[in-house]
Amino acid sequence: MSTEPRTATVNVLVTKPLEIEEPDWCAGAHDRAQFRPDIIHNGPETVATFDTSLGTIQYMRAWISHAPYGDLAPEPLPIIAVEIGGDALSVDPDGLRAFVATTRAHLDALDHLADEAERIRGGGQ
């Protein structure tokens, strides 16, 4: 048996404060981020709601988001996150405009559906 001290290399997790740039539009807290790639800046949410006889429902949320240090999908520029019914979409400004145009077309179709329902119910032409 050797009397020389043995050594081993061990990977350890070191935690220390990390100072990052904070965009002025960021409304989120960063205390949950444990690793640099977990840091996400989120702006205030825009929430679409509708009041029903059973209460208010939220049917869409959107906010500006930026994950500048992400490993899997780094975002060099902020994106817009849109969530509908638990499904999320991340788009750039042009993508959001395309989404809005498509949504407007769907809303027009809903107006026509209301007109048709009114006609069927005898209140329209």
C-alpha cells in the first residue's frame, strides 16, 4: 500500500451570482434559473379574455420573450410567444403579423357563422 496521497477529479456544481444585462421590457424574476441557459427574459403578458355566464375565460396569452443563452435553441433576438389553450407558438414580428392576419380571417368566418345562426333561428334574412 502506497503512503502517497491519492487524488481524484470530481465534477461539482458551483453556484455563484451571475450579473446579466436586463432589458427594460423584462417583467420576470430570474431567481428560478439554475443554469445560464435557463435564463429567460419575459415581458408583460397581453391576455385575451371573454366573460361568460360561468365566469371569465382566458383563451390567448402573448408576450415578448428572449432566451439569449439557450443551449438547444439560442435566440439572438427577442421573439413573441403566443399561447392558446396550452399550445405555444414562438414567432418573430413577421410571423406574429401572419398569425394576426390568419386570426382576423377566422374572426370574419365567425361573424358569418353568427349571421347564419341568426338566419336559421329566424332573426335574420
